Amino acid sequence: MKKYKVILLLVIASISLNSCSEDKMDDINKNVNNPTDVPTRFAITDAMTSTAFSNTGSDLSFYTGIYVELNAGAAPGQMYNAETRNGEPTSQTTYNNRWNTQYQTLYNLKLIIDKCTIGGEKGNYTTLGIAQVLYAYNLALLTDMYGDVPFTEAFQPGVIFQPKLDRQEDLYKIIFATLEDAIVNLGKTSTYPVLGNQDLIYQGNKAKWIKAANGLLARYTLRLSFKTPDYAKVLTYVSKSFTSKSDEFKMKNDGIPNPYYQLDNVRGYLFASKSLFDKLNARTDDPRATGYFTKIQKSTGAPYTYEFFINGVSPQSQNYSYSALINKSNPIFMLSYHELLFIKAEAEARNSASVTSTTSLASAVNAAFNKDEAINFSGTNAISYVAGLNITTNDGLLKEIAVQKYLSFYENESVEAYNDYRRLLAMYGSAAAHPIQLANPLNTDKFPLRLTYGNSDVSTNNNVKVAFGDGTYVYTQNVWWAGGTR
């Protein structure tokens, strides 16, 4: 009896297989866990997350924060090597993880843009506009860090194996054009469903994305002020951008802790910079002079005190004060309200040498005191604080704007502090004349003017390999917008 049951089952199986169509067999052979055609509403969420957590808020921020002394790399390992310029700033492996994620994010965003323009979601203008904002932002982040990079010939796997490097000047033209296109597309009507909570930044609010695009245009126009100053245009973009910190281009994800929090918990690499403390302490009644930092107990029974790492000098140890701002829920700022107001204040002061009013500076400082982090300093009267700085000249105003903007960037906005420092280094002509005085004595001949290309391309693309050389170019070659040639 058992024999006949087996035969019957085989016959049924045979009939079932013969009745399957070719299309059905194709469906059976698909791996549902590895789809080849992902709806853009899912892909854009992933692109937002990688933009914030992998590209903006992680290694690039950690390293650049050390270079401009918002933090000190005190503990043994990579960050101390960066602090003491021991290999890390010139190695092709230092930033390789971020080099790869930056290109992967750009590639994914390109796929979204293509799908919403010539592909299966043609006419999905909202997602297209959002993707273009993120694309321009990530491209700017890429070229700001590395200078000339492969781009127009990149993203063609199996076609072009060694893409050429594109000039930063040309890449900035693409950045501006992409943001302008994004604003146009975000203003169009789309029949596709709104992203809602799949938009982790603005929950599908097109008006806020347009404000973010204008804010980025203001930032990047000011970025080019050494090459092609246009402060009136900066102010025009600012007028179309954020009106409060609720508009900020930032991201927090309850499921992913802030990268600074993760680094502190896992490795404890970053500590309190004496250079930063000294700048705060030099300003009367600045609440951040102590509020930014945590006291420590150096030994059992000893009093709790502030212990600052002397940049480039102190011995490696974890026995230093650290950030009081660290919190797993802190946002990652891609463009903050306080940065926008500092951009406005600088553009006003540079647009007319007669400007000495501190009104815009006070507004920016007030926004910085009230920024969205675990600790803010909302109890301080920004108008009184700025008045106490006794600014009477346009030059004095510009210098204090630069310093206050720098102070406001602690600790999650190190990349922009680094970009600003390099821009102003070009504009003021020397480190000695710079409004922000860095303390690391190694900066005499070893201040990293850029980051090295990633090993993934140095080892496979001869164009990148030649540009990399032995890596020491980072100490001598400015990026284009800071007066360099590449």
C-alpha cells in the first residue's frame, strides 16, 4: 500500500510541474530577499540613513574634529595617531570605509534619480527632488574632503574600470545645478504617494526640503568666497531657507545611536581639547567653557576636576575629560539653523565693509545656545553675551563670527568646522592671520589640508594612484576652493 502512495505522489508532483508556466518558474527562481527592482520609497530611506550616519556623522567627523581641535585624540589607537600625525593623515586606508560608503550612497541615489526621470517611476517628482538634494549634498561632501575625485566616469561597473578624476571646480557646477533642479522638481505636483514616515528627515514635507536646498546653496556659495565671492546671492538663498531649528536638515533615528555616542561607548577615543576650552574660556561668562565638558576623577578618592588634553602634546591616555554633550539620541546635523544664521551674518558683513552691527551675530549665537542636543545653554542671554565681546569694527565682527561659528559646531558638525577653517585659511592668507588659532605644534608643517583617497581606488585605479603618490600631498595641496589646483 505504501508503494502505491509514493507513486501517486510522484504523479501529482509531475502534473504540478508540467502545469507551471515559464513565467511561474521565473518567479520561483527569484530570491525575494534580494530584489533587483526596489521601489524608490524604500531606497530613499536607506540613502538618508547612510548619508547621515555613515557619511556625515562618523569617521569623517571624528578625524576632522581632531584636525580643527574641537576634539582631541587622546587614547591609544587611530585617533591618537591622527592627533600626533603618525601615519593616519597620509594613509590610503584611513578613510577607506567612508570613501566606499560615500560612493555607494551616490550610486544608490543615482539609481533613484534615473528611475524617477527615465525609469519605472517617471513623474515621481517629490522623491526625485529629495534624491537630488541628497545627491548634491553627498557630492559636495565627497569633493570637499578629497578634492578632485572620480565622478562623471564612475558608477559604470563593467564598462569603465579606471574612471578619470573630475576637477572640483566642475563638480561644484554639478552641485549647484542639481540643487536648482531639485527645487524645481519639489515644486511640481506628483501623483505618487507621499513618503510620510519613510522620509526620516522631513516626513515628506516638500516645503522643508526646498528650504534645505536653498540653505545648501547658501553654504556652497559662501564656500566659494575665496574663488568667486557673491555675498548678495548667499543672502538671497538664506532668505528662502530655515526660519527656525524645526526646519533643520538633520536626522535622528531612535533605532541607531548617534555615532559619537557609539564611539565613546565602544572605544573612548575622543577627549576634551584644551585648544577649544581656551577659546571658550577667553570669552567672559561663556557657559560652554565648562558646560561642554565632563569632570573626571583621576584616581579613587580624588576630587572630580576638568582635565584637558594639550593638543599634539599630552601623552596618550583615557584619563582626560570628555564631552558632556554625548547622547545616543543627539541628531546628526547636515545643515543646522545656527550654521545658516552664521552664514547670513558673515555674508552681511562681507557684503559691506560698513557693517558693524552685531544683531545677526547675536541671533546666530542664540540659535547655537539653543541647539537641539542633550545639553543646551538657553539660559544665557545671547544679546548681552555678544555685547560683552566689544565688537566695534567690521574686521572684528568678521573674526568673531568665524570663531563663534566654530564654537557652535562642537561636536557633531566637525566636517563643516574643517571646511570653514580651510576656506578662511585661504581668505586670510596664513595660519597666523586666521581668526581661529589652532594649538597643535605639529600644524607648522603637518596640518591636513584634505583627506587621502581610499585604498579601494588607490590600489585599482591608476588615475587615483598617481594623484595619491605617497600620501604626503595632504600637507601641501589645498583643494581648489581653498586656492589649490586639485
